Amino acid sequence: MGKVGIIGVGQSRFVRAYPGSIREMVFESFKEAIGDAKIAGKDIDATVVCSAPEYDRQRSPAGVLVEYLGLNPQPTFNVETLCSSGTTGIRAAYSLVKSGLHDIVAVLGFQKTSEITAADSQERMGRGADIQWESPFGTTMPAYFAMFARGHMEKYGTTMEDMTRVRIKASTYGVLNEKAMIRKVLTINDFNAPASRLGAIHSSPLRVGDCCKNADGSSCIILANEEKSKAMSEKPVWILGLGSASASVNMAGRETFYSFHSAKEAAKKAYKMAGVQPGDIDVAEVHDGFTIAEIMAYEDLGFARPGDGPGLIASKETYKEGKIPVNVDGGILSKGHPIAATGGSQVRAIVLQLRGESGDFQVKDPALGLVHNVGGAGLYTNVIILGRE
């Protein structure tokens, strides 16, 4: 059925507590995306709405959102795979367009995490694990990623300073990103100073500064078939490869605690579909909910050999001027993490890079970009490869 392109991208500012309703919050990214695509709501054939419903007060938010956005009576669908919901929605929308069932599909991702308390949020994140065998014992996402940080340290000698470097890079670019929640340049002294909050242990060995913060926000990505993409967009960005994989929900079923097998499998599928190799990627957005997660992503995606991820960040090869720029919009560590809006935000960042529209954090002439979006502690992973041609 021809190629599938991205013709419009949008994102709200990510904030600690959005003052309005989910309708208004989603409208911000939707308005930006249809303006970017230069289309009207009536041009959209279907919508895919992405949210992790345990955070939502509104039952079945898809219906409420499409009504507010004036998208009735077009069909709408709701998808969820924890923190990777946004890119799962893009995978679903790609299928709807590629099959010929719809010509233009909008993917709306959102989360208003401030509607529940921080304690409730942690508990509900923990319920992303098995509620019979794991979460009743107090597991949280920081605790899970702390296990992988400890595993990486034991296997490869990774240090706290290695993880600090990831957060410092995130802050370097986050301060330039007007959509980011945290806009402050950090130094190693911010972690090592006496009584430093960032250096306080959260879940050993992870410190507060190694962990992202929940946020409120929305994203919108508009996909179209090849004919519509070429007709409507001067700079369409094409979806060249899609990879998706899952892993055992219970940690007892995992083979290792220093890598995500789901990420390796998803990457392998995406590279094969796109007909490219890791060395061909010019810019990437990876799921850096925790500093150790970015280091593991370098290795899982093939940007570095197993155990060499810390060297990649130490040599600044993942900075804007390096051989593989990663998260040069500040990543989740700076932007914040509004669960199901995150994947769309990552895709938006790569689309803007490929169109040469990233401003202060523009990479020099990228042709291929990659998005890596993880749900839970490696339970789900989506990898998307995007290109200008």
C-alpha cells in the first residue's frame, strides 16, 4: 500500500501539574500537530488514543477527547502498554494506514499524573508488575531499575559517576527545551555536595538525580499514506522500520539484570525492516526514565558493545556533536515523564531533527533517526526508525 509518513507533530509543555482538564491539555498538542500538518480535524479518518488508564479519572477517555477535538463520528481506539503506550499507538496507526483502511490517522498520547498522589502513583506503577507474585511486596519502578543498575555494575564495573554523566548531558539540553519540565544545568557538584538532594539515595544504587519525574502532558503524531504525505507535506518523514517485543513480567523469568531482552529483539526487528544497521543511525531518542536505562539502551540498540555504554557517554559521543547523538532534547530526565505522552514526544523530537527544525539542539544533517520507548522494567519495548527518504 505504499509508504507511511508522518505529516504533523505536536506536544504540550510537560509540567508538574497541569491546571486544566485532560481535554484542554490534549488540545494543546493536537492544535500544534494539525497546524504543522496544515490540515483540519475533518481530514483525519481515525484516532488512536494512548493512556495508562490507572492514572485516569475519566473512564474511556478516547470518547471524551475526540468529542472535544471535533473528531466525531470518525472511529477512535484506545491502546495501553504502560510507558510505551505512545509508540504502541503509532504502531497501531501505521497498521491502519498501511492496510489502506484509513488515509490519515492521529495518535494522541496523554497523562495527567497529578490527578493522584505521588504515593498512589508509585503504587500504581508497581502494579505494572505481577499483582500476585511481585507488586504486593512493595516493588516500584525505581526499585526495579535499581536491580538493573546493580546488575550492570556487577557485570561491567559501571559506576555512579557513569550514571551522573547521563543526567548532566540531559540537563545540558533540557535547559534549551522550552517544552521541558526541568530546565536547569547540573554539574557533578550538584550530586556530590553535602546534603545534596540529587545525591540522596532513592533505591540503592539509584539516587534521586538518577530518576525521572512524573509529569502532566500530551503529544500528537499524525500519520498519512504515501499519496497524502507527498501532497500535504513539504518535508514528510517516513516510517522505515518498526520493532516491538515483550519480556517476562516477573523478574524470576528474566535471563539477565544488565540488559533488556525486549529492547534487543525490538531493535533487531526494526533494523531488519528498515534495512539498516546501528551505525547508520544519525540521531536517537531513547527511554531514559533512569540514568542506567540510557546506558543500557546504548548497548541494547547496538550503539555500543555490552559493557561499553559508560565509555560512550564518558567520551561525549552521545552529545550533539558526537558520533551518535542521543536525547539531545533533554530526554525524559529533563522533559519529565507523562507516561503515554512520552513516546509521541520522542517521535516528535526525531521528526523535527530530520526536518532540520530542532533549533538549539539540531544535529548536523541527520538522515536516519531512531526512537526507543520502554514500558515498565523492560516488559514492553518499541523501536521505530524514521527517515527523510
